[in-house]
Amino acid sequence: MTTPALPPSREQSRTTSTEESITAWALAARSGDPDALDLFVRALHRDVRRYVTYLGADPQSADDLTQDTFLRALGSLHRFEGRSSARTWLLSIARRAVVDSIRYSLSRPRLSDTDDWESAAERTQPRDLPGFDDGVALNELLDTLPNDRREAFVLTQLVGLPYAEAARLSDCPIGTVRSRVARARTSLVTWLDEAERRAPAPAAA
């Protein structure tokens, strides 16, 4: 006896509808619809910036890489046919933008032993000041992960891409993406637990 498939949940239906809308905007923008283009950019701008940041871009270059990603996308929008979601297509362009940026940086001659003295100076600043952004701490934890695990975690847990789309973007089996996410999550939980144990107990009021 075949077990009938469960109907999609309300959350899954909402996600599917959102992805279909974004892809439809991209296809309409390809035909010259300026309003659709604006909706497409607004819908994915935050995800693109988050993705390039967690791939290793420093905050100062993340904005440039985000802009570069959309410029590249607009230049090749006429080739987008909707075979994959517009989000997956755009993130693949973002990934290439980051790779190209890294290659360019490596080819540039270094003027000192420290390739980025501003970042080095920031790393020497105290991390326990009031108002310190928890997102920066998460960035630092993710930076300790291997590149493949970090990318899988960011795509699925932070950007919200389905595992199948993340697998297509990373050019690997879906099972590999699931394994990378599980290992990344285990590492992050372990490091957070260790950080909490090392943290000094709050003084009594």
C-alpha cells in the first residue's frame, strides 16, 4: 500500500510562492519591466550581502561585492530562463564575484607584512564592550569553519535556501550539503558551549 504524500505545510507553501514571485520578477525584468527589476533587487539584496560576507568578504568590501553581483546579474539577465530559481542563479553570480575578488587580491603586490592594517587594528579592540554586535561574534565563529561547511550552513540556515538548491549551487549531492550543515551546526554548538563556560559569572547585584 502506497502512503499518500503529505500536503505541503503553510510555511513551505509560502516559501515556494515567494521564490516563484522572485523568479517571475527576474523574468519580467529581463523583458524590460523596471518595476519588476526593482522588486527583484529589493527581494534579494540582503541575502546577497549576507552571502558574500560569510564567504569571507570583510564588511567594507561586502557592499562593493554586492553591487558587483547585481551589475553582473543585470548584464546577463537576458540569458536567465528560469530553469532554476532566481535566488540560486543570483547567488551563483555572487559566488563568482567573491572568487574573482579573492584572485585579484592575491595577485596584487603587498606593500607591508600586514595586508589589511585596518582589520588587524580592529581585531585588537576589546570584544566585551556594551553594544557589541552579536552578529560579529557569529561571523568570527563561522570563519573558523572549513569553507565548504561554512557555505552550506550560510546558504541553508542564514539565507534560507532549500537543501536541493544549495546542492545545485555548490555542485555537490544533497546528502553532502546535509552532512556539511550537520557538522557545522555541531561545531558551532560546541564552540558556543565552550565560550559560555569560559565567560565570567555576572557579579551579584
